[in-house]
Amino acid sequence: MPVRVRILAVILVVTALGMAVAGGTSFLLQRERVLAQVDARLDDTATRLRSIATGTDFATVRDLLAAAIQQITPDTNEGILGIVDGRAAVIPGSEVGLTLQNDTALIARVNRETAAGRVVIGTAITDHADPGEPGAGRGALRYIAVPVHADGDTATGVYVAAFSIDAELAPIAEAFATFALVSLGALVVVAIVGWFVAGRLLRPLRVLRETTERITATDLDQRIPVSGHDDVSELTRTVNDMLDRVQEAIVGQRRLLDDVGHELRTPLTIVRGHLELLDAGDPEQVRATRDLTLDEVDRMRGLVADIALLARATRDAAVEIAPTDVASLTESVYAKVSALDTTHDGRPWSLAETAHAVVSLDADSITQAWLQLASNADRYATAGTEVELGSRATGDSLELWVRDVGPGIPSDAHERIFERFRRGTEQHGGRGDAGSGLGLAIVAAIARAHGGTVRLESAPGVGSTFTLVLPIDSTPEDQQ
């Protein structure tokens, strides 16, 4: 069942139940009020009858009943009757709302109940008149029967007054019927309005479903139109942001696969070409081909290792944040880079500055990124020049930097060198083709995993300064 139908069904059911409870409760309360008023009027009739009986001496019971019927005017929907010796003997002289003289069942019941001489009030369901007479028909009667006596008369008499409950409740029943019709009409209006309102509120979800159905691995540009500022609109914006991230991830994955395929194609071609031309009978050629093949395999293994490292650096779980003493970290990295002197004779290293602070970061991954920057500086700096590293805390940022004196990097290449498999060329400051081209991409990924960036300050002929800029005492963006 569609969500729109379910929402509308719930609204209608709750509305109907609310109307039914409200109308039923009101009807029952009004009904009880009317019945209480009927009983009060019957009690008032009994009081007036006793006043008549005690105010005058009557020779016979019939005279007493006749006087009572003449003096007590029945209300609307009320009938009165005088019974003498068990028979209807005195009836009203004018038309009343309810006739009782032909209701033999009521007369017989009253005679039984008043035989002990006590006043009786009760409810009876009976035929209270002949068809065609006022008040005729079968229904509920609320009655009072009062035994009467006269001095010197041995006859027994009963004064009976009764109200038709159906007639008394008729206005309430009509009002309830009107309420039911109005409620039914209101439900129809609620259904129509609810159908359109639910459709309007659910339209973004329908568009979301249709858009996601159109999105494929080759078409990631579809987005959901956003209108309004309600919860559904916020959901739409969130889904659009998710689609942006998914598109970015898929595009990056495709670019990585393309780059990996391109990078592996050259060594594989070299290995295949030499193996195809190999003369198995020439030991010298076999030895040379073996050395070349192993060298290319080692290069591919290093490339695969760098790709795996880059993939780990871009995952949420890549960093394990913990409070770290920056001074100890700086001393440790300096001790490790000092060993790089063996690669270039006379290349001095110096520790220019040390930050004394405790910062939340992943010491292992930061060490790896810092050493990568130091390795780049050792590889590309001018022979015999000094390479500096240091750390400083400035405001809310921690800076870990490496500075070399060398050919430098042109400004138009500052962004490109952080891309995967991007290597500098001779025209870009003498940065050669050594390495996999993933080192600076890995450094940038580690910085992003910490919520920071990599800053490059360089110019041709001046040298380069690479700086890891990390936020102090804040969690990485990927972990928020």
C-alpha cells in the first residue's frame, strides 16, 4: 500500500474515532441529563399529588383522582391516568401528549407493583396506546405510580404519570444524527484535503525515488530539486550531499583505476618485450633480463604498496587520534631523517624549531607524512645545501614543516603535484620522475584525515617549504 494511502488512512481513522468518541460522549451525557430531568418532574408530580390529597377531604378515591388530574397539567410527552380497583377509571378531559388508558400491560404492571401500598417509579417497554391515538406506538416509558386513599371509601386508587423516553430523547437523537452527517461530510473533506496535502509533502520523496532510479554508474549528475525549508527539504539536501560524495568517490575510484592501469602498463610491456626476445641459450642475456624483470617487479610492488597506503589514508579508520607530545614527535622525526645523509654526501639536516604542546593526532600517520616530505626534500634539494624541519604552534593550528634550498616549484604546478601519479618535470624545477607519484597525494590524504591541509611555499631558484597544517584539539572532519 502506498505511503500516501497509509497516511491518509491513519488520519481518517483517528479523525473518525475522535468524532465518534466526542459525539458518543456528548450524546450519553445529554441522555443522562434528560432522564434525570424526567425523574425530577415525576417526583414533582408526586409532591403535588400529596399536597392535593392532604389539602381537601374527598369522599371517594375517584373524586381525589379526578381533582388531581384536573389540577396537575401534564408536560409535553407526558400522560396521566387514574386507576380505581385495578381499572382505568379517570382520564384527562383534553388531549395529552401520551395516552395510557388502553395500555393494559402498563396498568397490570402498576397494579402489581403498588399492591403493597408504596410509591413506585420505574421504566417499562410496552404498547402505550392504540394506533392513531396521540403517543401511540411501542417504546420506553418512565413512570411513577402513587397509591391514593379516601376516608370512608374502601376502593383502592393509583395515580399514574408517565413520560415517553423516546419522545424526550428525540431532539438529542436528531442532533446526534445531524452530527453524524456533518462528521461524515467532514471526513470527506479531510480525505480530499489530506490526499492533496500528503501528495505535496511526499512529492520530494517521489522525486527522490525517480531520481535514484535514473542514477547509474555512468550517470551520476542527477540531483533532486529542493524547495521549502521543512524536514523533507532537509532530507532532500542531505541526499543531494550524499550523491555528491558518492559521485566524488566513484570518479576518484575511476581515476585511480585509470592511473593504476596506465602506470602498470609500462613495466608490464617492458617485461613482456624482454621475455619475448629472450634467448634462453645465452646466459648473459638471461641474467640481464632477470635483473631487469626483478627491477620492474620491485617497482610494481612499490607502486601497489603506495596505492594500498593511499587507500588506507583516505578511509575513516585511517587515523587513531590520541594526545601526542609534539616536542617528542619532532625529535623522533629529526632523528630518523638524519639517516638520510647517507644518500647525498654532505647533505646537512637541522632542527630549526620545536613546538612544546600536546595535540590530538595520529602519531604514526603524521610521522609517515612528515618523513615523506623530508624524503622529497632530500631527493630534490641542491646537493650540499641544508634541509630544515621544525614544528610550531600558532593559535589554533599546529605546523609541521620541511624546508629545502633547491630549484623550487613554479606556482602553476603547486596544485598538480598533490594529484595522484603526478610527477614534476625538468621544467618544473628539476623534480624528476623518480618514485610512484603517490607520495604527496598520501601526505595530502593524511592531512585531510586529521582535518588539516598541506601548504606549499615555493618559487623557482628559491627552494620549497612544505607545511602540514593541523587543527589543535579538534577531531578530524571525517570522524565528526
